[in-house]
Amino acid sequence: MIKNLIAKALGLYTENDFWKAVRDKYNKLAIEESEKFNAEIAALNIKATQILQKHNPSPSYYQFFGLFPFVANNNYHYWFIVMIPTKTNNFFPTYKNCDIYVIHPHSSNRAAFLYFEINGHKAHIVDLRVKVERVGIGSHLLQLLEQIVKPLGVEEITGWLSPVDYKYRDVQINYYKKNGYSIKLTDDKQGWVSKSLNLQNN
């Protein structure tokens, strides 16, 4: 009944007319979505080039410089920029001042950042701040950190819960626990987090 009413309203008098109209509409929508997607990818590629040109890291200082796109839960695109300096010790790999920071394609402001160091088989989170919350950026930061340090032989990631942030301690604990970290509080204002990577599946 409903199909007949729609067909009549659209001037479609046969079954074939009706289904042809449906297919044509579907194909039109598919083409529009494809064009929209391609336009977004092209825009992101242009933005990626601009970001790389802006930061232009020194090849003599950075061993690795990467740019990774990420679509957050709010459907916004962000860029995760990773910078790993050249190691300072060939026998006991040490990487100081390693950075991961997150920017929105349409803003130069950082949505989040993570500073860390690598000493042998351990990586230590020096500082971590997430300014855009509840969209998946924070968890992706830790996941990306693991992906970066594992190939460098890191077996454990640690971090310090600073007394400066004790007002947000419950949020921090939930965040780290959700991402598989163990928590050890030394008192009511500070503590440590850690995660063993050699027990994780590669």
C-alpha cells in the first residue's frame, strides 16, 4: 500500500519503474558520499603537508617523525604528531624529550600531548595532558605510545601521579585502569602507574 502511494506520488506506474528509481537514488547518494569522502581525504592530505612544512624537524636530531590521522568519537579529525630524537647511547638505548602531541586540522592549538623518555627496556611518561576529553584521544595516546616503544625493546611503561593533579586523581586512576595500567598510590596525593608490555600480545 505504502509502496503504491509513493510510486503514484512520484509518477512511477510499474514495478520496474519503482525499483529503478530506488536504485538511481541509491547510486546518486553513493556517488555523493564518495565525492564527499574523497574531498575530506584531499583536504586532510593538504593539511598534513602544511603541518610537516610548519614543523620541519631536523633530520640530524630526530630519528623518527610521524604524522598519524585519527577520527575521534565526536567525528572530528585530529593529527597525532610523533617525534623521537636520535638515541643518545648505543649500548643502553636512551631517548630523551620524546613527544606525541595532538592537533585539530583547523586549529594550531594542541588538543593533547604526551612527553616521555626511554631508558633501556623502560619508557616513562613525563607529562600527559588531554584538553579535549571524552572523545577517545586520551586512550589513543596511550595505545600509540605502546605501538611506538615496543619495537624499541621497551617492556614496561611507567608514569608518575603528581601531587599537583591530586584533585583529578579519580579521573586519572579510571583513565589508566581502563587502558590496562596498574596503580600504586604512595599517599593520598601521589603515586605511580605501570604497564608490562612483555605480557601483551604482539
